[in-house]
Amino acid sequence: MLNPSTSLREIGLASAELPFPPLAAPLHRPSATLPDRATTDALLDDDTSPVEWSEEDVVFLHWRLLQEVSHLADPDTPLEEKFDTLRWVFTEREKDGRPFSFVSCLRVVGCSPMSPIAYCGLVDAEELRDHIRNGVKAWFGQTLRRYPDWVREAVAINPAWIEARLAKNPQWINEQLKRMSTEGDLFA
């Protein structure tokens, strides 16, 4: 669920410019010889073998998580994904120091020499949150144009209710639309 202290009405978006480049293509990352398919399958099926993460892999994962923020401006990004990203960005401030929090990802990607972007130092998380807050209304508006009136009204009136339904079942809206097309709208 969204941070109760932050409603979607408070998180208003002016431009889609974000400080991190979009993930357009996979980065070229040199690697050792790849194992054959059978070896890979055996490793993936073995729940007891630990996964070895290099420091570069961990930094890249932080960067990849930050790429989710750029999807907020994409009208084709599903509502459930947008709610999930906003929940992560606007989580309670006491969680900012946890691994893979929004603030932690900004720090790791901005300061690590292994970052896939050029060094930019510490990024002010609150400034970036303000930028996102300023764009949310426009970003959601573009996405909601694809949905029927009842979905747009429900998001405007009670976004937390919609978010809770989508958190339980990301296909909830699609299921409702299908049900309405077969049964008709009981309230129309």
C-alpha cells in the first residue's frame, strides 16, 4: 500500500526528465565463458547452492531498480507497476537507509565507480521525489486515458483502494472489464 502519509493527490509531474538514462539496450559487460545449457539449468535448479554476486552486479541491480522510475512517464506502463514504483520511491523515511531502498539506490549508483552511468555524486533524494511528485498527475493521466471512465473515477476518488486491489491481483482491472463485457454493467 502507498505510504499513508503521502496520497496520490499530494504527489502531483511536470516533465519526464530523470537524472538516469533509460535502459535502452543491455550494457556490454565482459564476462567469463558462459556455461552450457545443462550446467546453467543444474545451477538454477539447485536451491542449496548460493548465488555469487560481484560488487559490479550489485551496483548494476541498484541501477536497474532506478530504471523503474523512468517507467512512470510511459503511458503504457500498467497502473499496478506505477503504484509499486511510487510506493518504493515514497516509502517511509525511516526505511531510506535500508539496502535497495530508493535513497540507497541513488547513493550507490551516483557514487560507485562501478556504476553504469557517469559519476554524479550524491543525488538529493528529496529533490528527485519532488520532481516525481510534480509529474505524477500528468503521467497517471496519460495512462488512465486507456481505461474506461469508471477506472479513471475510482483512481481519482480512492487511489489507495485501486492500488490495494492491484497489489493483490495485477489483473484485477482486466478481470473486471472482462466480467462487465460478458455480464454487462449492473449499475448502468
